[in-house]
Amino acid sequence: MSSSIISLLTLAGKQITLYLGTFTLVVGVIGGLLNIIVFLSLKTFRESSSAFYLTIMSIVNIGQLLTGLLSRIMNSGFGIDWTLASLFYCKFRLYCFNICASISMTCICLAIIDQYLATSSRAQWRQWCSMKIARRLVFIFVLIWIIHNIPYLIYFDHVISITTGQVTCTNTNNIFQQYTIYGTTLIIGKLLPISITFVFGLLAYHNVQQLGYRTAPLVRRELDKQLTVMILVLIVFAFFTNIPNTIAYILSAMPGLTQDPVVSAQIQFANLVTTYLVYIYFAGQLRVATAAIDASVYSVENNTTVSFFKRTNETVYNIWNTTAGGSSIYAVSGYYSGNYYPSGSAQIAFDGNLSTRACSYGACNSSFGALACGTQAGFYLTMNGGPKVLVAFYMSTSFEPTSRARDPMTITIEGSNLNGSTLILGSSWTLIYNGSAGFIINPGRAAWGTLQLIPNPLIAFASYRLLVTSKQGSDTCSSYGEVLFALR
């Protein structure tokens, strides 16, 4: 009975290695290469120290897959053990694998620490986030791990079994064997990086939550958000794929549990399965590459011709009872239907002050609140600088503590190259955006929402019209603090 269980577990292990291992290897290498391409091809990422750490991590993770997983597949799946065929490979395989593993965990730790510093409110801490410092740290740690893992080259050797006469590639030093189990694998490879990433991950997440209240450059702030999210996803993924392997590794190192052949086989099988969870973590870089590509759309700063509109003496016309493609109806100051709050003109949305807000009642008044109040209302303006292409925009929330219900949820933006009284006509406007205002996730009060991109921004317009089409909840009006147009 026990022999059949052991045979079944051995067979299952070989099948997992052959099929899951091959899939993980292919996806992991492709994901790593995509990461490298994305991070090196975009200027924003090339200038980011966090992205630099992720690039190095992608490179060494490919090295881990090729030196660790590929050898396992060849051995279990095809009966080809390269460590027995070559003494050099016997020594070099684990040496290279552990260098790559150590650098990978170091880079994820450095990346989350870097994002914590980058999103800090303290300017002196943000100064530590530079490519110069990042390159130096990576060089120092690579040198440390190269030296630290030299014993693998010394103590791993071909050993001939006295009983079977078979050659194995194994560690020949008991002290180094114990250090490998408890020092390298458990502490340096698992517990230490998990602890560091957990602590600084929480701190970075807290900083990101506060970014909306700061006066940092908006595009840079959005990039910091995206990079932090990417790294936090990696950390969570690493936690849930590494903890089971850590537990299985600890169990396999307990002599009392490995005396029974069946229990020993079960622990070895658990160790095998959880090891592939760790390899899946390396292969999970494909998700990071996708996130990186998503984040790249926020890099409007890559285009040196992009600028943010700042109102000088342009007139901002308040309108209500207006839909996309329809004619504009002017709104006036007051407290009733067709009015905007006397100190809440849409012109305030371009004053650069988060402590003011535009407030339009739409078809409602100051004493009646409903979900539709403040919708089909907004503004239009003509810019002095002539036609420009709108590529993206930001909106900020109102400063009022109870104004979440007033936040615009969806808006439309139209463009026109006509002028004067013809801008009243609906036929003069071309719809270029119909979607989120950037407040799906509540950023807080007097805080910027997420950057929204204009799909296929190709046509330059001199005038733009923005209309609120829905808002968060039931209240008397729709309100927002600032509108910032990114133009080229």
C-alpha cells in the first residue's frame, strides 16, 4: 500500500514537472522579455528608479527560470540530468540560480522602499529616488550576492554512492548545508524579503492614499500610483506563492517527519508543488508587463509638446439643460433651476485652487436634491492660443466634506473650431469623449481624480465643451474643484 502511494506521488510529480513546468517556463520567459521591452522602450520608465529595479528583477527572474526550472523539466520529464553530465554545471547551476534569486528578492525590496520614498511627503526622502543611487545599490548588492554564493562553487561536487554506485551532484559540507536551509533559503530568501515588502508595502500604500491632497506634478503622481500598484501586486503575489513553499521547506528539514517513507514522499510532493508556485511567481511577470503597458498610457510627459491649459482671460460660459450634440442654454447665477451657485461659476474650475468649486443646480434648486440634479450642465470656453489637441484631462473633487454625492461620475467633452454665437448651436460641436470623470474610486475631498485619456486624440479644436451626464448620488447640484486639460 505504502509503495503504491509513493509511486503515485512520484508519477504525479513528474507529470506536474513536465506539463506545468513547461507552461510556466514559456510564460515566464515571455513575460520577463515583455517587461524588459516595456521598461526600456518608454522614457518615463527609463528615468524611474523603481522601474529600473523591476527591469533588473525581470532579467534575473529569467535567469532563475532557465537555471532552475529548465533543469528540472529536463531531468524529470526527459531523464536528462545536466548536473551529472558536467561537473561545471553541477557547481554553476545552483550558484547562478541563487545569485538570481537573491538579486530578484533584493530588487523587489528596493523597488517598494523606493516607492515609499518617492510617494513620501518629505522632499528630502524623495531625493533618494534617483537613477544614480539605484544603479549604485544594484551594483553593490549584485557584488554581495556573487561573493555570498561562492560556497556553491566550492562545496557542490559529484559524489559516488557506496551502495548503488550512482553519481549525484550534492553538497559535500554539512555546515554549509545547514546554512543553505536556514540561512539562505528561509531567512534571506523568504522571511526577510517578505517582512520588508510587507512593512514598506503598507507604508507606500498609505502614501499613495495621500497623493491626491498634494501639489505634486499630476502626471508624475499618476505614474507613482501605477508603479506602486504594480509593485504591490507583485508583493501580494509573492507572499501567497512563497509562504506555502516556506512551510513545506521547513517540514522537509525536520528529521522526525521524514523517517516514515509515505510521510516523506508526501512532504517531498508538497515541496515540489509549492516550488512550482514559486516558479509561477516568476512567470507572473506577464501580469506586470500588462500593468506596465497600462501605466504607459499615463506617460503624457513623454511627449514634450504636451502642456496643461491655464486660463488667462478666457470667458468660461456656464450652460445647463444641454446634451452632447445639442444646443447650449446659458445658466446664470442664483439658487434655482438653470442657475449655478453664486460663488460656484465654472470659471472657478480654472483658478488653480482646490479650495474653491464649481456648482451647478441644473434643473433643480438649492432646496431640492435628486440624482439628476446638476446633470446636463457644464461649460464651454474658447482658448486664446488657437486650436490644440486635447489628449487627457484631470478633474478634482469639491472641498466640501459632504459633497461625495455631488461628484460627477460621467461626462462628455466636445470640441469646436467655430466661434462667437455659433458655439451655441449643437451642430458646431464634435463629440470626442464620453466616459468617466475620474471619480469612480473616491479620492477624498479637494483631491484629484485619476487621469482620463481622450481616445484617438487627433483633431485640434479652439473651443471645448464639458457636460456632466451623471453624478455619484442624490443632492442639489453637481460640483467639482478643478478641470485640467492636457493639450498638444
